[in-house]
Amino acid sequence: MLRSGFCYCLLLLVITSLSAWADNTSEPEASVTVFDQVQVLPMDSDQVLSNQRVLVKGDRIVAVAAAAELEIPQGATVIDGQGRYLLPGLAEMHGHVPPTVDFSGMPARYLDDVLLLYVAGGVTTVRGMLGHDHQLRLKDDIATGKRLGPTLYLAGPSFNQHTVTSPEQARERVRQHKSEGWDLLKIHPGLSLEQYQAIADEAKQQGIDFAGHVPEAVGVEQAIQLGSRTIDHLDGYMAALGGFDTPLTEQDMAELVALTKTYQVAVVPTQALWETIIGAADRELLESFDELKYMPSRVINGWRRYLDAASGAYYTGETAAIHAENRQRLLSALYQAGVTILMGTDAPQLYSVPGLSLRRELPMMAAAGMSHYDILRSGTVLVGEYFAEQDTFGLVKAGHRADLLLVDANPLDDLSALYQPAGVMVRGQWLSRAELDAKLAEIAAARSAEQRGR
């Protein structure tokens, strides 16, 4: 599984290119960061590259090569990687970002806290799945370094029965979202088939993706065939298969799984959160999550109220255990068929704290039979491929965005190595474990002060 390094000719090319870059740049050499003597998970294959040096300038990786054959530029900031592992930053492909203005009595700092929690959890890219006014400005502020946070790709405000009144108005709304600069369209329940068809057709004409839920009147088969970029939460499959209350077999799922593969539609399962939503989670376990200390009491109290009187379109109550097992069976079948699975948790939602919710989701992906390598791919290289038209990222490779996660053990052996990173680099900005701990302690202290001030 280990590879000693690149061949001599490739190394010569890397060193020559690096020297040319150093000679031509007008910026000081101190702007270079070097991860030294680190074990690299490049994520272009299931391997670990031993004893590497990774050079970063600005927001880009500029070189990756064996430590013995790649010089450290004078004045570079050096991060000791000996005994540690470096991999691409992870993604949240169904996340949420609070509005940039005060809402619902939330603390003024809540938005910045959410952004920091994503990064502290190793999440350097978020596909925001419900847009709000001013979020496009937030996206730009993060991209230009005015605000710390993961790179955002944002869906606009929801398409649903309240915002869509006709196929013609749906088309106009698609054009509006495209012109405003949203990255994709968010689909919610309640749309008619005619409205959904209009959205899909106009989205294709405008060159913008649509994704999210599967409206009941549409059904997952139509959603797949009409071009939904992802099917999120797996509920559309459960509705089509009767999986809410009846155990499913591989034969039951085979046709829809094959259709998903044929149309190259990806899925974002969000298994851990949905176990809570449908009523299958252990409340005592949920309440024991250490990361709850980072969330406002108003949020936590809302989550508790849901558990006290769970209801809603997705809650299945007495059959929740069957429903949860079916979701895992379906994830396994999709994975075995080679369907693209993308990492996502739908945070912040019920007991899913941004970034830190991955420690709840990844074990469920593993329990469905996904290998550790493929779980990592679901949040790195596959996300980079998804957003390939917007940027280059998802690998530890020259030219890729410098989103990196440094951990103390090999996550291919133990996924929990991801949960307490030695540091996170987001677009070239390095945050050490000590810096992350200090910022997390500040959030926890603010939450504690809010509790005392009630």
C-alpha cells in the first residue's frame, strides 16, 4: 500500500517547475507553507505516499514529492508532518448556512460559529442547500478571505408548493436564480409533476443543476430521469419501494438502483440525521453528544421539543426501526452497484452539529458496507469531480485548492482519526489544533454565558 515516491524524471520536472515559480513570483517566500515528512493520502488511488513534502502557496498546492528530493524554500512556514497523515479536506454536500442577518433570536455570532464548526470538523467545502438573502455576499467574503469558513456552493431559496405557482412561473424563477448567481436550485416537496418538469427543462436550458428532495407527485423514477443532480436523504426511494414499514430485499431495490446508475445520479444519504427524524435514534445517546455544547440553547431546546412530540412527513414512529434498516440496505445496494455517494449530514439539524456531525455519519456509511477509502472519496475526490467546472480540488496534487486535513493516524485504518485533526488548511490558511481548540473553547464559553444569562 506504500509507495516510495515519484520516478526521477517526474521529480526533476516538479523541482524545475517549483524553481521557476520561485524565481518568477513577486510575493515573499514566507507565503509558502510546507508539510514536511508527512504520509500523504492523495485520494487518486487507495494508497499512502510515504515521507512526502507538500508545498502550498496562496490557496494552491504547488508541489508534492518525496521529502528527500524536494527542497524547502527559504523562509517557508514548515509544519511537521512526521508520523502524521495528510489528505484533502472533507465536504458537506447537504449542509445549511444561517442567514447573514439576525433571525429568530439567534446570537449575533451564530453564523461565524457555524462556519468555524464546519472547518474544525475538517469540512472545507459546503454545498449549502437552502439559500437566503445576502448569502451570495457571504460566499464572496469567504472566498476573498474577509471571513473564515469553508468554500461555499449555494442553492437558492426553495422551489416548493408555496414559491411555485405554475410551470411558467417556475421557469421564470429558474432564470432568476441563474441570473442572481446561485450554484444550483433547491427542490422541496409539494411540486406537481408539471411544475417539476418545467424546472428540469429550464434548468437544462440555463445550465444550472437542481437537486434535493423528491416531491410525492413526481416520484424518484421521474426525478432521476429528468436530471436531478443528486437525490438527497433517500426518502424518494423509500416512498417508491414502500420502505417505510416493510423490509426490503435486494430484488425489491434492484430496478431503481440500476436506474440511478444508468442516469449517473448521485445520492447524499444523510443517514444519521434521518435516523433521528424518523424516530429510530436513541435519545440518551443523542443527548450525550459532546458537541452540543457549541450550539445555542434555543437550537438545542427546539431539538428536544421535536423528540418530545415527534411528527411530520418523515416520521415513521412504530416502524422507524424497519425504515432505518431499509435505508441502510438501500445505501449498501447503491454502493455495491457503483452509484456515486456523496458525503453529507444535513447539519445543522436535529443533533447534527456542523462539521462535527461527520463523526455520526461516517460510521453509518461503514456499517452499510462502504470501505474507508470509498467513504473518504465520497467527501473529497468525488466532490471535486462534482464541482469540476467551478474549481480544481479534492486531491493532494499540484494545482488543487489547498484544502487539507492533517491527522495523527491513518483514516484508512480508523475513520476516527478524522475527528480530532492536528490541523486544517482551508484555501491555504492553516489552523493548528491549538488554534482550533481555542476557537472552539470560545464558542463553548459563549454558549455557556448565554445559558447563565437566561
